[in-house]
Amino acid sequence: MNSILPILLILGGIAGFALANPVWDDLSALRNERTELSDIKGKIEQSRTRKDELMKELNALPADKRARLGQMIPEESRREDILLIMTNIARKNGVEIKSISFTESRAKIVGDFASVDTTLSVLGNYANLMAFAKDVESSLRLSDVERANIASSGKSPFDLQLTVRSYYVEKKLTE
């Protein structure tokens, strides 16, 4: 009997260890997850603090500068504004917009920014079309000329095919 008791104690210890080991592993995993969540919470707090600082800076800007910033990167696509900008630039440069269309861009953009592609066909003489393209490129609205193609049937007017990607803020920054 005396020799059975130590064997039972050893077997009980091994069984206890076998049962406790998965629980210990789970406990270790939970501790690691808690540490990761704590780190994420800290990053969220830093982001929130930075957002608050940026909002204070934005709100401190004079109204005219905020309006100008809103024109550069509006809080929605505002296709009607793009149409108005293109029409005014065309009128200024003496060219005719033959067609215009809009499509939401599938481009990956950092943060809360999205884009809309404007494809247009413009008729005019070469010099006026080049002036038009330059004015589109340097307009206040933040945009990139993605594609440009000019064609001619031998005589003026030339036909300029242009695709312009305009950016906007997809989510409101002024919460």
C-alpha cells in the first residue's frame, strides 16, 4: 500500500499538469491579446488626440481659407462642381465640350479619400486645347490628368479626349 500512494500522487500530478497545460496556454494567449488590445487602444487615443489637434487647426483657419480648402478637396464628389469647372475652363479657352461623363474610380486611395473620374471630349484648335488642358491641370480642385489623347481629321478642330481624376473626402472630417 505504501508503494501505491507515491505512484498515485505521481499519476495525479501528471494528470493535473496535462489538464492545466491547455488552460495555461489559453491564459498566456489571453495575456498576449490583452497586451495587443492595450497597444491598439493607445494608438486609437493618439489618433483621437491628433484628430482633435487638426480639427482645432482647421477651425482656426479664416473662413475664406477653409472655403478654398473645401473647393480643393470637397467632402463629397460634387460632380456638378466638376462640370461647372470644366465648362468655365472651356469657355475661357474658346473650346467646345462635345461630351462629358463621370465614373466612380476604383483606385485605392489612402485614408478617407475617394475619387471620381471625368472623361470628356473637347473640340478646338491645338493652341486652345493645350491651354484648356493646362488650366484643367492647374485648377483649384485637386485632380490628376490620367489620360490625354488628341486626334484630328486633318483639319481643325482637333478632338482632345481627357480623363481627369478628382479627389474628395469620403467621410466627414468635421465631426
